[in-house]
Amino acid sequence: MPERIVETVQVKHLRILDKKGNADPALAPPLSDEELKRMYEILVLSRTFDQRALNLQREGRLGTYPSFLGQEASQVGSAFAAEKSDWLFPTFRESGVYVAMGCPLHLLFQYWGGDERGMRMPDNLNVFPLSIPVGTQITHAVGVAMAIKYRKDRAAALAYFGDGGSSRGDFHEGLNMAGVFKLPVVFLCQNNQWAISMPRDRQTAAQTIAQKAWAYGFEGIQVDGNDVFAVYKATRDALMKAKGGGGPTLIECFTYRVADHTTSDDASRYRTKEELEIWKARDPILRLRMFMEKKSLWSDAYQKDVETRSKAVVDEAQKKAEAIALPDPRDMFTYTYNGLSQRQSRQLKDF
């Protein structure tokens, strides 16, 4: 028999807002001026929180912290597209997602200060605790998506992970199940080019991470992860498709981790200054600011006001977090298992 082509796939790359603040009018999402301002203000607030967390860690007032500097558009743009009924599953680097979804900021400071109670979300926020283990939240999101489908809720799950997470078994298991059962879930990969010191080209020989979706029977798309409009549109479209019974989507946000992997890392040991400077010039907040300036929505006075308000919110959150009494250290024994093991009983006695 002659050879035949069984299937061919194409991975599209979406960019709406270029690095000079020019937007493609045919693709730009229909956001009002007020929505544009709110999006911009959340971006600034996210960066203000991130910088404060880094400063507090250096002062010994927070534990190890993973900055998301440079990835704000991927986090805020995607969360901005979600509805309150959707369920979000962030990783350890998605503090910006919590900010965008309206999580009280003192809870984030509380958590990064070592108090797990900071991840107990208010009842009106469908955001799961951030996942420190790489990739485990992907299968959790798929499980929730399965429940959504059984219950026939108008909602979807949104799972975040990095390029390193795409090498985990949870990634393949989660995408396979989502494809087989056509589940209402969106997988969002923040491809920030580095998994600690491991470059993206050592994660996979594939040209894109987005193309992996086709192996599991659904669409994958790559977007400019520093373009908040592209991230918002791709995520919004994918969520709407999922809620309409169209199944899952894999979105690869092509972005960059400007900061170190965490405050325990020194990225200068494995990447060049030249590479860093190239990506700094693609600042996602600056890109939106230039767009807004062209529309007469931005001014120096507005910028100062946004920064002042953001600092005030972060100041208040920090004060509130630091005023919370620390938990009883013995709770680490009491609440680990249903009952104390013999070993725990001995340890607790000597505590």
C-alpha cells in the first residue's frame, strides 16, 4: 500500500501587542478603557508585591521566594480572562495569579513567611493552594475538570506550570486523560526558558511545547507571553471553548524569567547578561503602558497615582501579615496524620 498522511498539525503563534505598544486591531480583545486601566493597575500591583517580597526575603522576614518578574503578562492576562466560577491551579511562581484574582495580599506574605495558613483562600476564590512539587497540580486540575463535567457546571479548570513541568509524568497523564474525556480544562505553560539552570532545549526536542497537545487529541497554541492581550485572548477563547463542550487547550506562553529561579539561586552562573538584557527590553508592563499612552489613557500623573496606591496596598498587607500570631509549632505533629505515629509521639514528647 502507498504511504498516506494520517494527520498534520500546525502550531500558531499569537501576538497582538508588539514591544512598541502597537496592537493589531483585528485581534485586539474588546476591552473597555476602564478594563484596560484595571488590567494595567493589577500588573503594577503584582510587580510591587513581587519586589516587596524579594526585599523582605533579603531582610530575613520571608523564606525562600520565587520572583515572577517579567512574567506578569502571562499571569495577570490569563487570570483576567477567568471567571469567578473557574478553578485555578497555580504553581509556586504564580503569586501574580493570586493578586489578579483578588486574593488578600496579607495571605501571600503570611504564606511566604512560613505560615501555611496563608494558603487558605476566602470562600469566594476558587484558587487552589500553590503547588511546590513540580507538575502535581496538573492532574488535580484534570480531576476537578472531570467533576465539573459530571456536575454539568458552567466552569473550567485552569492549570499553570512551567517548561520544566512539561517533562513530568503528571503532565502527560493529565493531558492524556483530558483529551480522552474531552474535559473542560485549560493547560497554561509559562515557558520562561529556564527550569533552574536547565535550558528549555534540554526539556524537549520538540520545537514548541504547544505542539504536545496534538498527541493527546486537542489544540495547542503558542502566544507571546509578554503580550498581555495575546495571553488574555488565548485564555479567554480556550476557557469559553472548554465551557461550551469543546474540550481542553494547551497554551504555551513564550516568556522569560528575568529574576533568579528563587532567592536561593544565582542565575548569572548559567545565563548571559546579553540574553537578560534582550528580555528586559520586552517588559510586558512597559508594552501595555505605551499602548495606553497612545490612547491617552496613561500619563505621568496617572503612573504616580497607580504606584502610590499599589505601595499603600502592599504596605497594609505587610503590616497585617506581620501582626498575625505564629501557629503553635506542635501543630506540625498534630495535623500530619489522622493520629500520631509512635515516632511522632516520641518526637512531640521531646519537642
